[in-house]
Amino acid sequence: MSLPPLPDAAVALGAAAADWRAAVAVVGAGLVATGAAKPEYTESMVRMIEEHGPYVVIAPGLALAHARPGPEVLADGFAVATLAEPVAFGHPHNDPVRVVLGLAVTANDRHIGFVAQLANTFNDSDAVERIAEATTADKVRSILSVPPVGAGREPA
């Protein structure tokens, strides 16, 4: 299983976010813009963090925001935001966050596969820094090893 394509509309570079909720809203907007999710999905991602804590901060400087599959998810997709200023999610070791990924999946079994794919990318210890410093969506796609839309697959 490979990650879905990452359209330009799903990449926000140097985004302004006052706090973690705003950072999650940035990737939520990317998921909505690409047709992967309805706006309510962003609320679900925020609610998951409120209920379960900052478990989404999976590595130093990196958060993977997501929620359960449901009617708010229209297609598998993901979004990436780099933040102009890092924000704290409340994680004791991995704050502050500079890169936020948003993931929407249509089925629970697909969630594990996508997270495993992303984990492979972040085995490279400087991947977060390289994404944080990226100046183009193409550079982000290159680091994540995902295709742009139209590279042999339909948009998510």
C-alpha cells in the first residue's frame, strides 16, 4: 500500500498557527481542499487530541493528526503543513512541532498501512527538518516519496 498523491492544495508551507488547534486546522483545510474530508473532520481530529492527549506528536517536531474513519472522510488522503513558528501540543518530549501531517482514511485497516509508510520516511532522522525547510510542494513530495496528482493515480 502506498500513500495517496499529495496535491499542491494539501501542502501549506510556512503556515501561521497560534496554537496546536490552529495547526490541525491548517492540515484539515488541506484535506477538505483536496476532497478527502468534510470540514467536520478537522473538528474530529481536534477532539481526538483533546480526549487522548498529544499522542499525535510522534517524533521531535512532528505531529500526525488524524481521526477515525467515518462519514466525514470522503477518500483516503493526507496533507502537510510546515509552521512559520513551532507550536506546543503538550507532548513532554517531542514539542514544539514544526511539521504537521493530516491523515484521512476510509477504513481502519488502511490507517495502519499509511502510518507504516510515513514511519519509513521518518526513520531518516533529518526528514522533519528537511520538510520544515522545504520551499515547494515538490520538495515535500520528494522527501515523503509520494507522487503528485496525475502521476499515474487519481487524486485522493
